[in-house]
Amino acid sequence: MPLSHSEFSGRGDLRDMQAMCSRVWTPQARFHPGQLAWNRYSHPVDPDRVEPGDAIALWRAGGEVVGFGWAEGPDWLELQVDPSHPEVVGEVIDWFENWSDAPRQSVLTMDGDGETALADAGFHPERDGWHLTHHVLDLTRLPPVPEVAGYRFRPVSPDEVGPRAAAHRAAWSEFGESRVTSEAYAAVMATWPYRHDLDWVAVDDVGDIVATAIVWLDETIGVGLIEPVGCVPGHRRRGLAGAVTLAALHRARELGAHTALVSPRGDDDYPGPRRLYQALGFRPVTRTVTWTRSLG
């Protein structure tokens, strides 16, 4: 079946990319549909165009997306390909090389994906540094939601876009200024498979949002992705991040989810989230690998 290639042109393309991720999902797959939604809209963007300096391209066969490349700058590419079309990996790499002018390029893939095509293109794996680990949890083994004195847990309301975005920015402030504006968060809320009843918050005794967790439920596969979780600095070390995550996962299970997925860092430079999820019962199943090459 012949392949066709196109550049990203809006929300419809994102939805087609999500459909592929749903169709081919396994615990070893790079993307859950919710990850694409968060990555695309968690900062202010034109919904129909990628940002200057970035690029997204899609490959289709028989009308279905069978692979895509997402370049977050000329030196960094992420991709996912339908396993029934392994030839698309080479096409994505060629597209990236033609688009990028960076003398050093890196590609993030799941362990074992596209290795032959990447090696043939001159990339080499770097296994010792920064990477993500996919962790899964069977929701029949979901722990109960603990009580935390002085706090309560509830879903966010549709009219809380501003406070919800502000809580995220405060929780992630240690990593620099967050681009999750109210405008961006409204776009997140408008993107499948977001649901308000799976966007949970912890509020303190005066009603301020102090911890947050989103579960993105793909009902066709019964898998809920946790992305992201955060806690405002002044309220940490009280178990709020874990508790609000469990509250969201209990709701996901009520809606038919059987598996939860989360992808924390797997290296030792930022071990806290991994320890949190493993304490909740998550177990690692695979990891990412960065492949790098120098040109010229």
C-alpha cells in the first residue's frame, strides 16, 4: 500500500495521530493519545500551525496515519511508527535530516524501536543518560485514597481554568517559568481525551488548589495515562501528590479503565516521581533510548 506524507495542519491531524497511538498501543509504545494532547497544547500555540523552529509530519497508508515525526527543534526528534509499517522509520529520519540544519541530532525512541534504521543513518544509542521509563499499574490492585488532614480531593470545575493553570505553574516553578497559561490550559481542556472528571485537585482549608493530577483515559483501550502531577512547594511532603493521583485513578477505574500508565524519569538525576509511582504500585516495563549522530 503506497505511503503519503504531509506536514501538520491542525487539530484534525493531531486527532489522526492520536488514533494511530490508540490503535497500536501496548505498554511498550512511545505515546498514549493523552501525551500528544498535553505536549501539543500545554503552552500557547496556533492550533493549525507548529511553532517556528519546530516541525511535525505524518505518513498515511490507506487513509490511516501509520507514523509521524515530531521535531521539537532542529536537534531533537521524537517519532512513533505503526509496527506493521517499519519502513516508515527510515522515511521519518530522512524527513528530519532534510528539515534540520543542526550539526548534531538526537532521536528519542522506545528501547528496541527502529534500531536498524537509526544505525543505518549513523545514529548511536546513548543508554547511560537522561531517559524515561514506562510504568504500568493493574487497576484491580489500586490502593485506597488516603486521607490527608486539612485537605480534600475533587475534580476541577470547567470554570477553574485560571486557578488550575496557576497551580500547575506554581508546582513546576523550580524548573523555570512554565508556559502553561490560562489560554493554554483552556486548549488542553478542549482536546480529546481530556475530561474534567479526571482532572483532580487537592484543595486546602481555604479552598486554594495546591496539588493536581490529570488522567487521560482512552476508553477504546481502557488505559489511563497520568500526565502531569504537581504539588505547590509550600504543601509538599504531606502525601498530596500521591493521594490526588489515586483519587483520579479511582475515578478512571469507575469509568472502565483497567490499566494506568505513567512515564517518569528513569535516571538518577530526578528520582522523586519514580519513587512516588512505585510506592503506589506501578512497575517499570520499558524505557526510552536517545540515539545521536553528528553530521558534517
